Amino acid sequence: MTTTDQRPTDRDRGPVTETALADTTNTAGGGRAWAVVAAREIVVRLTNRAFLVSTLITLVFIAGFGAFSVWEGSRTTTYTVAVAGADGRALVERAAVSARQDDDKVSVVATSVSGEPAARTLVDEGSADAWLHETGTGWTLTSADDADLALRTAVETALRSTALERNAAAAGTTVQALEQGTALTTTRFDGQVGNSGFVKGATFAFALLFFMAAMMFGQQISASVVEEKQSRLVEILATAIPLRQLLAGKILGNSVIALGQVVLFAAVGLVAVSFTDLSTLLPSLSTAVVWFVLFFAVGFFALACLYAVAGALASRTEDLQSTTAPMTTILMAVYVASFGLSGKALEVASFVPIASVVSMPGRLLAGDAAWWEPVVALLLMAAFSAVTVVVGERIYRRSLMQSGGRVSWKQALTARD
């Protein structure tokens, strides 16, 4: 039950409490108490050293990953193949051409040896990656361990091309005639050009970013609420402003910081991608990122409210593990579903509130969603958030002032105002 006639009498609360009460009392008459609470939440987060350090570390990680990708993409891999004769050298030279056509960052070179002992010595020393030699059944590529796929593919292609030319000449025809009708072209019914590996990686990044931001800020909100409740500071605040404005300020303040952090991380990520070989996919990725930010902004309002309610239901910090369990379960389900669902299940999940924060941007990036689908999904998310905030505000008011122990969700829902 909310009380509005209590006045602070404990002088031991110090000047900070008195100042906060004076500030909120002065602004409550103008209906802007929620703005004072929101501003305080923002200032507290922006001056928190742990928050600033974690944000900086994450930015460094994203930038470092982009720099590593650029370095890895610019690095040329050279394979040295030991051969004992002219035929082997010709095959390696042909393999080098094939490897360069598949990837211009792969080079294959030949080095001459007198026989197996010399080839083994070079491979053992690391001066050569493999030994290409002819046996009674054909050519063999011998290495100290499994040969790299790029080298094996290049040598196989060279051998196949050489054999085709020899067999075509023996049959009195050409290689082109033998290969006629063997080319395969892959397309999609929607005409889109996909990159499944990139889509999966980006979707995983969306899921990880959403999970980290929701968990971090959500836990901070619930911890802040229960600390105010446990210290009885909320009883003082309740004499100055309506509890619904206190809740609104907490939700808005933390949502602004969470959204700002997500936008910052996304912007740095896009800049990092622009320096890699995936820069050609930047337009579609940018569109997906914009939708992700929109879905996150709307969805986080609901999660922030639920975490505030979880803090109000608890009577002490130790109770938060049980009161926040439903939100943790939801976030884990969204995180796992982001890379565990496909086909019709993924399509359905992209319209389910909270899950759509990750699923719909992933489908947009893959080119699997029509233009109207994210609009409908965002409207559903907005409706869900509105209902959640209305119901959550009622539970928040009914449980925040109760200090007789942890309040269950059912008790808070059925209690009287």
C-alpha cells in the first residue's frame, strides 16, 4: 500500500537524501518529477567507473576485431610444395594459377628436391608444406599433417585440368567439349544474393549485444530499486513524487543509456566492417542494424519495467535471483533461438515480442522478409511493451512499499492499490 503522508524524520540519512527530496519536490508540482529521476539515472550511469570501463573495453574489442579482420584479409598465405621433376613443377605452377583465381591472397610455389629424404627434411623443418610426387597409381601429396584445404583443392584442380587436356587430346576432342553442360549456377526464388555465413555471424552479434545490454542494465535497475527499498529511501521519495513517476524516470533514464550504448557499439561495428572484404554487404547490414536499434529501443522499455518490478518484489538483494528469473529465462531463450531456429520457426519467432529484436533483423539481412513484416513486428512489440508497462506499473506500486518479505508476482497482481 502506497503512503503519501509520511515525512522523513531520520536525520541520519544525510544531506544527499534531503537534497534529492528537495529537488523532486520542487519539480513535482510542474509534473516533471520523472525527468529529474531520469536525469539522475543517466548521471549515475555516466559517472560510474565500472560502466565506463566496460563500455571502453567492449569498444576496444570491437575495434580490435575489425583491425584483426583487416590484417587477416590482407595477409597472403604462401604454400611451398617440394617437387623432384619438371612434371611436378608444372603441376604446382598450374595449382598456383588455380589458387589465385579462388583467392588472390593464396600463393603456391615450388621448390626442387632430389628425392624423398630431401623432401622429408624440408617438410620437417617447415621449409616446405608438402611433397608432390608421382607413384604407380598417380600423384600423391604428402605432408607432416593433414594438408590445408586451399592447397589440396588447388593441386586437385591442376591435376584434373591436366588429365582432361590429355584425355581430350587422346579422344580427338577439346576440354571445352568434354566440360559442356557441367556448369552449375545457383539462384534463389526471391532473386536475393545471400551470404549465409555473414548472416549467421551478424545475427549472433545482434543476439549477443541484446543479451549483454538487457542483462547488464536490467540487473542494474532491479538492484537500484531493491537498494532504495531496503534502505527505506523509497519511503522518503514516495512523499515527494508519485511512484509511477519514479518508475517512469528509472525506465526512461536507463533506456536512454542502454540505447546510446547499443548505437555506439553498432556504429563502431559498421565502421569496422567497412574496412573488411565484407564492405560490399554494408548497405544491407546497415538496414538490419537500424531495425535492430528500433526493435531494441521499443523492447527494452518492457524489459526495464519488468526488471524494476523484480526489484520491487524483492525485500533484499539476495531475493533478486528468484524475482529476476523469468526475465533471465526469456533472454536466454532469445539468445539461443537466434542461432537455433530456421525456416518457419524463425519466421514465427520474428513476430514474437522480445524474440523479434534479434530474429527480424536477421531475416532482413538474409533477404527473407518482405518490407511490411518488420513494420508489423515492431507494432506488435510496441503493443506488448505498452501492456507490460501498464501492468508492471501496477505491480510496482503494490509491492514497492511492502517490507514484510519477498512478494510473489501473484500476490502483487491480486493485491489492492
